[in-house]
Amino acid sequence: ITVVGGLLFLAFAYLAVGQAAANRNGAQTAADAAALAAAQERRDQLSGAWVENLLDPEKWQDIFDGMADGLTPSCWRAEQLAAGNDATVLNCHADGLLSYTVEVQTNKTVGDSIVPGTETKKSKATATAVIEPRCGFELPAPAPEEDADAEEKDELPTLSCKGGISWELDSETPDDLLPKPEDLFDVHLAD
């Protein structure tokens, strides 16, 4: 009877550990999704700013560095994704211009078990997502004043992007042929 009682206790203890691990994994999944969502929202805003400033290549580098006029907070997307994963955002903030850190807490508790206190315990997790520019470019050297009139005003720098992709752009490039947000910026979880 003692051995059976001990085995039952161990089984219930393993069940409690399993419940806690599952709850913790759910919290981490929600944190990862929320951080990626906030970063992707910012990436989309930066990409939109780049399209708006397509004809002003002097502003491109600032945009690729995460600075552009009209950027709005992105944590609302983190809250949406956390809610979709049955969690609540406790903290969401930008770490500089190209990174978001999100802390979430599960809405569900670990549940009843033989371990006292687990019935009210909720899991927390934190994740950081980073936005990295995928493209670079070189501004053309200023033309001498006598040649300034002869220079084509619609010529833009070539975007050289990861994967060996180059974008030859001019003022007549249709919107559907412009790089998409995922072409301009990579979004991933920080290591």
C-alpha cells in the first residue's frame, strides 16, 4: 500500500509539473507572437514611410534606421496577438528604434494539483523581437553644377538587398512593383 501510495503521489506530482510546463509554454508562445506582432506593425509603418519618401532618397537611411515621421505606437498589435493566445500584455515597449520587448501573463491558472497554491498561479513570459533592414543603397555623388540640368531627376539609387536581390527604381515604378515590407525589413525574435 505504501508503494502504491508513493507511486500515486509521484504520478500526481508529474501531472502538476506537466500542467505548469504547459501553462509556461503557452505564456512563451503568447509572448513570442505578441513581440513579433508589435515589431511587424512597426516594420509595416517604416515600409510605408519609405514608399511615401521614395522620391527623396536622402531620407531612406533614416527610415532603414527606424526613424520616420508619423510613426505610431505598435503595442496594440501585441495586445491583439496576446489575447488571441489567451494571455494579457503586462508590459510592451520599444527597445530603441528597431526592437520590441513584450511581457505577458496567461489568463488561465496552472490549475488544481497536489502542489498547494497552483490553483491561482499564472505563468509569465517575456520575448523580444528585432527589426533588421534587409537592404542598402548608395546615394549618387552630387553632379557638378553645369551638369545638374542634364541629370535625370527621376533616377533613384539601386536597393541592394539580402539574397542578392536588387531593385532598380525610378519615379515611374508602379506601386505593385515596389519592394514589400518583408523585402525591406526582416523581423525575428532576438536570440
